[in-house]
Amino acid sequence: MGNVEKWRGSNPLVRESSRDTLAEIRHQIAYLGLSEDRDHPGYSHGLQMVDEAIPCLVQQVADEMGVDQKFLSQNVSK
């Protein structure tokens, strides 16, 4: 869970559980989808937060399932 703790402090999308983190990621993506000014610095920052939250989400799911993240990542990529 060390990786989750590392991201939790710096990324507001990362929450206590994978379910909550996923909800925050989905909310951010929906918000970005409504944005009409994609050149605005906030848009790229929002995308960066989503990009950085996804590996943490995978780690959270792995922790909650009791499996190694590598195992989960291999099965997701298939």
C-alpha cells in the first residue's frame, strides 16, 4: 500500500478505496469532456491528474483483491 500512500497526498483524485478513486477519475473525465477550452492550463492539469491516478487505482484494486499488481496489470492488458 506504500504506492497508494505516495500518490494519495499529491493527487486529489486518489481516495481511500478503489471505488472512490474510480468515481473521482470518472468525474474528472466527465468534467474535462465538458470543457470548451482545451488550451487552458487547467485542462492539461486535469488530464495529468487522471493519468497519475490510474496506476494508483490499479494498485488499490490489487490490494483489495489480495493479488500482485503485476498479475492484475497483465490480465487487464489482455
